Amino acid sequence: MCAPFASPEIVNYRPRLMVHRPMRSSFATTPARSRNMRAITSTNNRSTERKIRAHLAQLGIRGWRIRFSELPGCPDFVFPAARVVLFTDGCFWHCCPRCGHVPKTNTGYWKRKLLRNKRRDRAVNRELTLRGFKVLRFWECAVKRNPEQCLRRVIRSLRSRSS
Ligand SMILES: [Zn+2]
């Protein structure tokens, strides 16, 4: 079960499930397309996660948990001792400034949806920070491009928080 959160938005936040509610009036997107995008997202996120896990293991960093649902936003990685949380953000769903985009069809629907995601991310960050966590967010493309740099940031945070 989720712990009580300050914002109801956070309570309902399920970043990796991305449940699409069917639109009441017109179809904003086709079910097939939604399914397809969800599949892509979850595969990408799993492979990003695996990459980070492999690096953590290689570096001998232990004591972390994955997809920790008892914290707001269900962080992909939690380092409880150092109180550091790590999210790997999909570039599309979390609006990466480098490679995020708004689909050309049903633009209004997507704009609203993506904006909501961004707001939720910020609310989650605030809530976790209030609880004394250091929040790290890595873009999926950054982990692909330069996993070592991402890991260096993790190590820096862990060190600075455990001294
Ligand atoms: Zn990106």
C-alpha cells in the first residue's frame, strides 16, 4: 500500500503503468496506437533499468531496491541508507527536451497529457524532497548515450549523503 501523500495527484501516480482511460467523446488516439506506445515505453524502460542494474552490480553498489511502490512516484531505484531515489524517465512520456515530441495527430490531447505528466513529476520531486530524499532523474536517452556519466552522478550522490 502507498503511504499517505500530500497531493492526491501523487497518490494516483502510476508512472510505469500509464493506464489510458478511454475518451468519453471523441477518440483521441486509437487503442492500437496506445497499446503500441505503451509496449515501446515499457520495453525501453526495462532495458534502461537493466543497464543501470548491471552497472550498479559491476561497481559493487548494493542495498538498493527497484520499483519501490511505497514512495511517491514509485521510484525505479531507491537507496534507503543514503535516502537517494532514482527515476529513469522515458523521453516521450516525460517530455525530454532533447528528443521528446508531441504527436502530430490529436495534438491537443497529447499536449494536455504530457503536461500532466510533467506536473506530476514535479509534484513527486517536491514530495520526495520534503521527505528528505535526494531525487535523481535520468533521461532514457542519457542512460543509453552515456551510462557511465549517469552512474557517476549516482555515486557522487551516495557518497555525499553517507558522509
Ligand atoms: Zn531524450
